[in-house]
Amino acid sequence: MLILISILFVIAAFLLAVFYVYYVAFYSRKKGQDDIYNIPLGEQYDVHKEEMLSLIRQLEKLECEDVYTTSFDGLKLHGRYYHVKDGAPLNIGFHGYRATALRDFCVGANETIKRGHNLLLIDQRGQGKSEGHTITMGVKEHRDVKSWVDFSVDRFGKDIKIILYGVSMGAASVIMATSLNLPSNVKGVIADCPYSAPKDIILNVAKKDMGISEKLAYPFVWLGARIFGDFDINAINCKTAVKKSKVPVIILHGEDDRYVPYQMSEEIQKANETKVVRYTFPNAGHGISFFSDKDRYRKLTEEFFKECCED
């Protein structure tokens, strides 16, 4: 009996540890995550904080329409639609991990609207006003990208030209979505600081921030996602997904990114050098390449938009 109790105790302790990893890495508590003014800490962001806050306030004041679609697994997903001009191309923006659309796209939204494109900003599943409680690092989110594309074609017509635009986890999600049977309306993908694979970024963070070896962390991460999150972190990654891309992809990445190593996006680019181009920004941190060289960032994206959207 004592042996049985000991075995059960070990199993219970192991499952508790697995659940804890799931809760820390993947569970979306929402409370405290929806602060659009929550700028990341650190000297890389401090220097740009006031400008970012100003851009967020400007975006918050713009009139928009709340729109909704349903995910492949039945979640009600929320987005904000900003109408600029009838018949203009549509940029669909997907934010990063435990972030908000208004923060991550304070720059992208402003640039999009100035360019005369319409804009749809998405609350990723489990975040903002979208349903769900599990963040899957792109495994399920990339299928949500397809749902929003289908919604946009239905809403704005079969001739609508669409650019998918993602930051961090959103960037990984839109790249993964290129492996799907996207309609021809999707003309291109902009990916700002994407990671190569869900597994890669999770284990990198565990090692860098927590000092936990990949071999030790991986079983808990995989089981936590599988048992409590109902997804497999190995189900898809950007490197294999982008090989199937039928549309051009531009990757923008800061060389001093301390969350997603910029070498990860190099792996993505090398997986399909025919469709993917990549530009790096010296000394730029995670998701803030624009601020390190605004003219170059604008020039690269403007040229990409012209290539994709002008007949």
C-alpha cells in the first residue's frame, strides 16, 4: 500500500508540474494582459516609450467597427476594422504573445492608414475580446488567420487584395498560414521578428530566462500543451510551412532582439529563398525595428506593398 501511495504521489506531483508549465507558458489569464499602454520594460523600449504611447493614443481615438468571426474550433474571435477608402487593399494585423493589437500595431496601423489601405486589427485567441484561454504559439492561431481571410473576402468582396501582417507570435502565425490553401486575394505577408518554431522559442526562453536545459524542459512543455492545451507544439513550424508559400514574404528583424534571436528568421528565409526576403536592423530590439531606422523600414514596406498590390 505504501508503495502504491508513493507511486500515486509521484504521478500527482509530475502532473502538477506539467500543469504549472502549461499555466505559465500557454494559459491566458486575460486579466492584466489587455493593457494597451503596457510597454515592455528595459532600456531598449524606454527610449521609444513616449513615442509609442503617443501612437497608441492616436490609434485608440480612431473610429473603428467591432467585427467578429468564428474559429475552426468554435471560438468567437474579435477584430477592429478601420475603413480608409472603398476598394483599397486590406492589411490584416496579428499581434504577439500576451500582447494587444493596439500596442503591437501602433506603428503598423499608422503607416497603413497613411498609405491609404484599410485595416483590420485582430485580437488573437485567448486575448482581448476573443474567446479562449490557451495561447498555442501559432499552432491554432495560423488557422485563425485563414478564418479572418475568409471573413474579409466575404465581407469586402472577391476582388479585395489582402496583406497579412504579423508581429512576433503574430508574425509566426501569418507565416505558418502560408502553408494553408489561402485564396488568391492574399497578395503578400509582412513578418516582423518571427520565431522559427513554437518549440524553438519556448525552449529558448526556458534556457535563457530560467536556466532550464532544453532536455529537461521539453517533456513538461510538450505534455502541458498536449494534455491541458489540446495542441501539439510540434504540429507546425515556420520553416516547413513557408516552403509551401505561394505568396511573397518579407521578414524584418532587429539584430539585438533579446526575445526572438534574429537567427531564427534567417532559418525561415533559407527554407524558401524564392519567396522570402529578409532584412535586419542593427541594434534594434524585439518588435521595434521601425524606431531604429524609420526611413528604411518605410521604404522596404512601401516597395513590398507596391510589388504585391499594384497591377
